[in-house]
Amino acid sequence: GAGKSTLFRMLTGKEQPDSGTIEIGETVQIASVDQSRDSLEGNKTVWEQVSDGFEQIKIGNYEVPSRSYVGRFNFKGADQQKFVKDLSGGERGRLHLALTLKQGGNVLLLD
């Protein structure tokens, strides 16, 4: 009701302000999670969604083992093989956070 989601959409360039301008600094890299969480693919496993099937993934300037990275979000062992469509709301939230942090960014917008 206070306009936080609208502000976040403007900061990420998904929406334009009615008046005025929004300027983002040159070094700002925004990573965001919105409320809709529609971007998940239900027919993939948690590990596949995050890793795209690669054993090593790039996080910022580092390469890390993908299963280890997914495990940091409390998806251990068999949980990494759960299909996204079968996840609870909280699990979907953790998966979105893993994907958001994987993007990099130095400003996180969590709606």
C-alpha cells in the first residue's frame, strides 16, 4: 500500500515514473526478487534451475561447485532433486534468493 513494489519496479527499469527521473549510479548493479516469482520452471529440479546442469557455476568473479552453492540455501542431498513445481512457498523463496545472488549485484531489492 505504500508503493514499495512500484519503487522497486522503477529502480529496475520495469516501470517509468509519472514525473521526475531516477538515476542509478554507474557502479550500482541491482539484483532483485519480486513478489510474483513467476520465473521458475516447474519441470526442472532445484539443482537444474540454479546450475543449468553445470557442475561449476560463476558467482560474481568466482567459480564454485554448483551443488555446494545450492546447499548453502538449505537444499541438501535429495532436496536438490525436488522438482520446482513441488516446492513449498518457503522453499521457492530460498530458490529465488539463490538465483538472485547468483546474478551478482551490489544492491539487493527483496520485494
